[in-house]
Amino acid sequence: MKKALKLFLIALVCFFAVGALTTTASAHKAGYSYSKLPKGMRGTWYTYTNFGYGKKKIYKLHMSNKNLRKYKKHKIYYNKKAMKTVKYWTATQTGKLAGYRWIHEYGWQQSAGDGEYYNLHKFGKHKVFTVAEGAGIWVSAHYYRSKKVAKKMGQKHYPKFSYQDF
């Protein structure tokens, strides 16, 4: 009985090891791939936060299409070949979540994790570029077009977004 159990466990480990090494990335069925970010999302954005550590300050984020690649089914590599393609990322339209439309971005060689989510929305007279992460699509920061507005708005919470308060 012990021998049969050992053989079964060894076979099970081998099965999962082979499956993990030959993982193929796939896009979400609900969306489609982007080869360019929407024009309104491109450019420089600013936020005023401390990301949960130390003193608050202005952070800059520049969004461009430089490394964006249109999704196509591809193998995930775990060797030197992976280092050649790790600089690319892909984005897929995910539809509406909590009343907002999000663009889901993840690494070209990413085989686990949720990547990042991007949303552009107008609140009052300000365009707000939101970056969120994780399975709960938790907001990491809201970004604005100017440093002045970013400092004024600070870490404002908007309706229907999920936040993790530390």
C-alpha cells in the first residue's frame, strides 16, 4: 500500500511539474487585446501619496505604448529566453467592474498574479487616472494631470472603488 501511494504521489508531482513548465498564457474571454492605450490615458500623471510608508510626496507616472504588445497566444519561458521578452506587456479590455471600465495589464511572461488595472474617469472637472491591483482590484493610487491638482486631491476616495487602508 505504501509503495502504491509513493508511486501515485511521484506521478502527481511529475504531472504538475510538467504542466507548470509548459504553461501557455491566454487572454480573458471577456475582452480583447490592445496594441495602443486609449489616447486619454497616455502622457504624464501625478499623485500625492506615501503608498503606506513615510512622508507623502509627489510621484510621477508616464504612460505610453512603448512596450505594449498586442496579445497573442504564447509560451511562458523560465530561462534566458524569458529575459528577452520580459520587457513587453499586454493589455486586455475586461469590461465594467463596479460600474467602471478597466483595462487589465499584465506582464508578457507573467504566469501568476493579477497584474494591474487602469481606469480613466472624470470626477467633477478633473480627469482621474486610477491604478489598481490584485484580485479585489484595490486602488493603489489616483493620478491627475498636474502636480497642483494631485497635491490638492491627495488620497481622495471616490465612490464604487475598492481601497485597502493600511
